[in-house]
Amino acid sequence: MQYPDDRKYSREHEWIAVTGDTAQVGITDYAQDALGDVVYVQLPDVGLDVVANASCAEVESTKSVSEIYSPVSGTITEVNEALTDTPELLNQDPYGDGWVFTIKLADPGEVDALMDAAAYQQLVETG
């Protein structure tokens, strides 16, 4: 399992990579592994205002259907349209081409409440 140090992590197994007042969001390597083969991704709408820890997208795999939660509050500014035709990118490259959406941060301080890579790794390894 990979847990890149340049991101923050949520208890719901999303990652966030902040650049200025925007951030890219996706699901973690742990989450994609637990899901199994992803067959469909329902992306959020661009312009949607979301609150931290609220469901805003959905992933369907051969095993189950799971919600994707926004780790922070803000407005969705971009979605990864490639996932519409190639949902398996979530499995193949969860921290790169498999990103899900970009959000304009409503409160950059919310990022500080998320876990760093070491804390997230401890969470998933200790249950």
C-alpha cells in the first residue's frame, strides 16, 4: 500500500492534495483495494457546493457500491471525466490519473484537521 507524504487523508479513505486555495481529491490505495475492480464512477457536478464529510460521488465495483466523501468544504471546480469511460483508473493509479474531483476550498483551515500519511497508515493498519 502507498501513502504519499504530499497529501492529507480522511477517515473515510479519501486523499487531498492542496495547491493554493484549491485541492485535488481522490480515494486512497487502501480504499481502491478494498473496493475491488471499479466498474462505474458517478462524479459530482461542477459548481456543486459541498460540506466536509458529506457524500458527493459514488463508486461501483464488482463487490459493492460506496460513497465518496469530500474531506473539506468548498465548491467542485473540476471532475475527472476520464473516469466516465475508464473507471478502472481508480484501481490503476489512485493517486495520479485516478483523481476524482478538484475543489475550491471554503476554509483552508479544514485541511489541518486531516491526517498526514503516517497517521493514515496507522489507521488502516491497526483498524
